[in-house]
Amino acid sequence: MLKGIDISTSALVAQRQRMNTIAGNIAAVNVSHDPASGEEPFYRRIVTFQADTESLDQSASGTGVKYHVKIDTDTPLRKTYDPGHRHADQDGNVTYPNIDLVTEFVNALEAGRAYEANISALDITKEMFSTSLRILA
């Protein structure tokens, strides 16, 4: 039963990272350059998940979740004509991130629902554990 708690916990951590990444994307929707580098344009971050077959015990069934934050360089950046902007190029265009607010909000709703589902799975696991202890006592 503790394996179920470990699996749900790893999924909660992964979904929390996804929500943090989405929040960062939304906050940077109108940022013309990446604050970390100062020179490069800001690119949308994407969280990807995969089965964590390394950290959990292999003797029982089930695996946890690992996540990776990747930079989306496939989607083209958004260009806006603003010749007075300090980051405008020679043609007067400013490059903004490849972030679509509607997509980010939908992803946030999905991550929130997945987080809630993992909380429910965690609660059910704890309830089963508690019921087992009452039966044994």
C-alpha cells in the first residue's frame, strides 16, 4: 500500500511542476527577451512525463512519474511591429514568446484536474490502509 502512496506522490510533484511551468509561461507572454539570458527570446516551456522505472522498487508492480521541462523551439515566435521598443530589430519588429494563452489555460485546467485525481487516489489508499489496520486490530 505504501507503493501506491509513493506513486501518487510522484504524480503530485510532477503536476505541481507542470502548473509552475504553465504559470511561468503565462507570466512571460509579453516578455520580449528571456530574463535569464537577456539576449535570447523567451521560449515556451513544456513539461513532459515518463514512467519512473529507476527510483521506485522494482519488486512490486507500478511505477511513479518523472518529468522533464523542455523548451518549445518548434513553434515559431510571435513578431509584432513596434519600432519604438528597445528590443526591436532593424525592421521595427519585436519578437515575443510562442505562447498561446488559451492553450496555457486549458493545460492548467488539465493539470489541476490531474492533481485532484491524484489527491483522491492518495486519500483512497490511506483509507484502505486505515481500514486494514482496523480489521487487524
